[in-house]
Amino acid sequence: MTIVLSWIKQSRSATFDRGKWSGSQNYLVRDTTDQAINVFDIASGAGAYEVFGAGDDTTMATYMRFVSATYTPVSDGMDRIWSAVFTFESTMGDGVNVVVADVKTETEVGFTSIESNIREEAIDIWRTGTTVPSNGTQNDSDIGGTKSDSAGEPISFLLPIASISIRNVIYGRPQYATIMAIAGKRNSASFTFGATGNTFTCATGTLVFTGASTSRTGPNVYEINYQFNYDPTLYHMRQIAMRDLKGVKTSRPTPGSPVSASNVETASVVFWRQPFPSTTAFSALGIVST
């Protein structure tokens, strides 16, 4: 005979602790004709009860998501009566207002995290007060600006940069070929970290995808850690002084006169060079960020 389940509500509870909700609900389950039933029968008909309140608490249901179910036969019920307990956890996001943003545990498919390391990096410069070419595209023109080197020896400049990583847990193998093809390229269009709340947008050419690490964490479940470097100041460009076989080519305002405070030897020509000239759309990586 066809199994027709009857769900009898026993209890429902919700807890708000440290800014997040959790909850559970308990049902007794039986067949309407008192046939013996099993876990598969119950799980197959449990969809409506994997929502907090099962339709009786629609507002609170938006704050909690289903995470687990436990099915236990009632003692002496001869598999005709079962207890079904469903548990729920918070879906509260990081925006100014509460949003329905899925907050998964670190091993669940769909989990995502964003981490950053903002720091200063010392680089060599020969000129100050220069203008970086649009979108970080190099050319062979002297960069101009104020000469700051001494006889071709550069000074150090503290460049603010950020290393950003996004971790995704996905179902199925990562796109290895796509990751390889995009590694070492800059973004050809603006790229935004985060989908809700305090998002962060990187202008065209300021972001370099430096690669990704992947690992298998479960049956056909993989974790991918995407790595980026962000440089909004120089677009990853570097100053390079013109050289010949003797080293950096230098000159001074009055070549025939001795070096002095007003007749300083400096690099003759300085170029902008782009170590990451290729750009591409990072959307092809399929990254998910909340």
C-alpha cells in the first residue's frame, strides 16, 4: 500500500545568541494506515518540515536555514511511529540590515570566506610626482616627474598593497585549465569582492590574480583558495631606469662642471614597465563571495 505520512508537531524552539539565531523542531511521524515506515519514507516526505516552522512561522524562517535532521523510531512503536528532529542555524549576513545571506560552515558546499592582508611594500623609484599610464599600460616615453635618485641609485618608496584571498567550497572538480589561463593576469574590468554589505570594488587593471590552491575535502567536494594582489596606486607598474653596458645611464644639468648640490648626477631616462601586461575577465573563474 502507498505510504501516506501524518506529521504531528511536538515542539519548536528558537535561540538568539551573540547576534545569531538557531532553532529546532520535533515531530512524531506515522503512516495514516499504521503501516511500518522507515527512514527513506520519512526523509522523502520531509521537505516541508526542513523549513523553520513548516509554514507556521514564515518571518522567522527567513532568519534560519535547515542544517540537519535526525529520525528515531519510538520505543515499542514497531517502526510505526518515529521521532523527527530538525535543526536550523542563522542566515544573517554582514550588511547594515539583516539580510537572507547563507552562512554555511567551512566544510559545506557553498561556503565562502574573504581574507585580506594590507601592508606597505618597499620598491625602487627614480622619480617622484609622476603620472601612472591609464590602466597600467606601459609605453616607451620618459615618465617625467621630479628626479630623486643619486647617480642612478634609486630611493625606496613605500607602496600600499593588499593581498586578498577568497575561499570557496564547491561540488565537482575545480576549473584547473581556467585557473592556469588567468593566473598572472590583471583584471580587464572592475572586480568586486563581496555581494552584500561592505563590498570592495577594484578598478580595471589594479588587481592581479596570482593563482589558487585546491584540495579535495570530501566525496566530489573541493576547497579552492583564490589569491589576488591589489595595487590601486601604481597598477603594478615599476619604474625602470635606462641602462647601457656600464649600468644606469646618468647625466647632470651642466656635464662639464663638477657634481654639486645644483649639478646632481641622476638617471637620464626612466620608463614605466608593466610586469603583468595581459588582462582578462576574472568572471570566468566563477568565484562566489558573499
